[in-house]
Amino acid sequence: MLEQIDPIAERITAIISEKLDVSVEELTSATDLMRDLGIDSLDLMEIDGELMCEFNLPIDTPSLVDMSGDISLQTCVDLVKNHMPASA
């Protein structure tokens, strides 16, 4: 589980856990989605879409698929927090 109690991080963790059929307890903020969980670009696109819908992210939010380097659970949390509408 993530080190800090954060409702956004908890929801993102739950989405990834459900999508990949991985226990929430196995996920940390440093978990790398591709290296540690072995997801492919299609899985990443699906998670990306789930996050966009769940958090009402604007259409011009950068896609996880387009990011280079490691994509950790914390990367997902930061992406959502940096692009969430102010009223969310």
C-alpha cells in the first residue's frame, strides 16, 4: 500500500489492482507498472483511460503511453494530481 493515506492515490491503486488482478498490498508508490507488473502498452492505455474518466482529466492531459522511462504508481498519482480540474 502507498506510504501516505491519500484518497487519490488509494483510488488509483484500487484501479490498477482491479485492472491487473494484483493485490493492493503488492503495490507501492515505487511499483513500476511495466517492469514490476509486466503490463504492455494496451494495458497502459486501458489504465490511462480509466484514470481520465475517474478523475475527469482534460482531453489534453499527457498520456501514460507517451511517457518515456519508468512509469510507477507515483507517476500515475502525480499525473492525475497535476491535471485534475480545480473543482474535483
